[in-house]
Amino acid sequence: MAENTDDLKEIFGADAAGLPQKDWEKRLKENEKTATSFPVSDAPAPAPIAQEQANKPKTPKNRGGFWFFVLMLAFCVSAVCGVYLTVKPGMSCPDEIVTDKPVLSLNSSTKDNSGAGIAWIKIRGVIAESDNQSPWARPSSASYISKSVREAAKDKNVKAIVLDINSPGGTVASVQDIYSEILSAKEQGKKVVALFRDVAASGAFYIAMAADKIVAEPGTITGSVGVIMQAGNVVGLFDKLGIQVTPITSGKYKDMGSAYRPMTEAEKALLQDMVNDTYSQFFAVVKAGRPNVTPEDLEEYTDGRVFTGQRAFNLGFIDKLGGEETARLLAGELAGLKDPKILTRKKEGLRELIFSFGSGMESKNLSKQLQSVSTPRVSYLWAY
């Protein structure tokens, strides 16, 4: 009973000890009924599940699908534009986007297109018509260079043209086409200066003979006045592979120079005569373009040898030693311009700008390599 009394004191207080048994039993029952109305702890009651879901921030559905649709739409638009530009290459960039090929601006002060100035046309690499017919390739063939000279000749603001040359030469017809365009530009009143860079040999030297003046560095490699024709022969390779080629021709010389059989002496004589003819054309151009070279030096230094810019200057094959600034000032002097500016005349086509990365994507399969071997070309080329 003592233990029960202590428990009652803890529940009902100190006055519970004097209560009759029926009274504290009654209080105990009342206490049990009301016990559930008191909070068990101070922690707040959890919110109902439905309320939690209502309070959560709503997130947009299918957001990933939306961005996938946007990307696919952009890809489709780009693809359609690429096809259109391939078919319609005549579009041009905005005026803010300019090319460095074939016309080159040397400094920021030359970007103004107004007024008189000079056109700067680059000639790079082997001069020939490009075999790359890919729509992704940047135009850089001999006909493109000829077109650049022709457009510069028609431009009234262009008073002079600088041919910035770094080339070992090229095929005979391509070289002669550019040479003729330069002569035509001079007939229209344009002054022409040729600038030799690292190499300006053979066909590149031929082109420069049309210029009014020639500038080169002392260490420039130039000369190589001559003609070369290389005919390949794959007979030994085909014998090992068990391949035979049987030509059916209308005449005995129709497959002259074929890579699939040895060349006869008569064929060699005919091809040599053709090479001599094209060489005589080269010699005549050099003689006409460099009248100050003595006949003795002209005969000696047109045997195919190369020589330095310094030697060329000493012999009279070039007019001044120097670089691009020398060429610019010399062109201005010839045209009557005190401080000539270089006109950024040619805007780069949008097609060339977008697809310029594909310029070197030409196929190098076996059939094309065999075609280059089996089709000999007569070239004004320094084959080093």
C-alpha cells in the first residue's frame, strides 16, 4: 500500500494520500480517459501526406524531350542550309567578314575600300587546275588565280597589282593562262609587281616575266627555267600482281607515254620534241620580260638550274631585293601612289567560309594515284 501511495503522490500530488480508495480510483479512471489529450513530446505533429505533396514545388514534365527537339530542329536547319549553299555558291558574307585569299591586308589601315590602292594576290603551291571536285573544297586552282587577276584589272580603284608568289611552278597551260591575264591587266593600265617568297621557280618564274618589276629576298630560290615531263611505269608492279593491260587504239602512238608498257625510242623522240617546243616558249618569255639580261647569261641560266635571289639580282632577273613592304612601296611608286593602301576587294563567299575545313579532304585512293602516274603532264615545274 505504501508503494501505491507513492505512485498516487506522483500522479495526483501530495493530497492523494488522504483520499478514500473509491475517490482516487475514480480520479485514476478519469486520468486514463484524458491522458490521450496531452502531447507526448514537444515535437510538432507530422503534416498529412497529402499536404506534403501539395507543398512540394512542381517540376515541368518532359523537359529533356523539349531540348532534344530544339537540338534536332537546329541540326535540320543547318543541314538544309549546307545543301543550299553547296548548290548556290554565289552567296557572300556580311561586309565585316573578309578573306585573306587571294587578296591580303597587311595592316589595319588598309581595310578601307574607298579610294585608289593596290590588289594583293597570292599564288601558292603547284599551279594547276585542281582535281578535287568536292563541294567542300576551297577554290584555289589556276583558273581561280586568273579570275582574281581579271577582277582586279576591272576594278577602277585598283591602280597596281602585287603577285605574292611562293610556288615551284606548275603545268604549262595553267601557267600560260595566268601569264596572259597579267598582260591583259597591264594593257588596262594596271602596274604589276611580282614578289618572290621562299620559292619562285620554273612556272612561277614564268608568270613573273609579265610583271613590270620583280622583288625577291637574297635567299629566295628562283630560276629553274625549263620543262619537265615525267611518265611513270608500273609494268614491274603489275607483273608481280599478275595484272595485264591490253590497249586497243586507233593508231600506234595513241597510248604514247602509257605507264602500262615500256616506251619506245620513237615515242621518246616525239615527246622530246614537244618538251623542246614548250621550252622555246619559256625562253622567249624570259627574253622578252628581262631585256637587261645579257645573251650570254640568258643562255647559261636558262638550262633548268636554280639560283638565289641575290644571284638573280646580280644577273638582272629581278629588280630589287626586299620583302612585302618593298613590293608595296614599289607598286605604289609605279602607280603614282605615295603611301599605297592594299584594297581588301574580295569578300569571301559564305560557302568557302563554312566549308574551308574540307579543303584537304581530297580522296587519295588507288585509282586516283594510278591516274596521276599513267597521265604524264608537261610542266614548268621544279621537281625537287
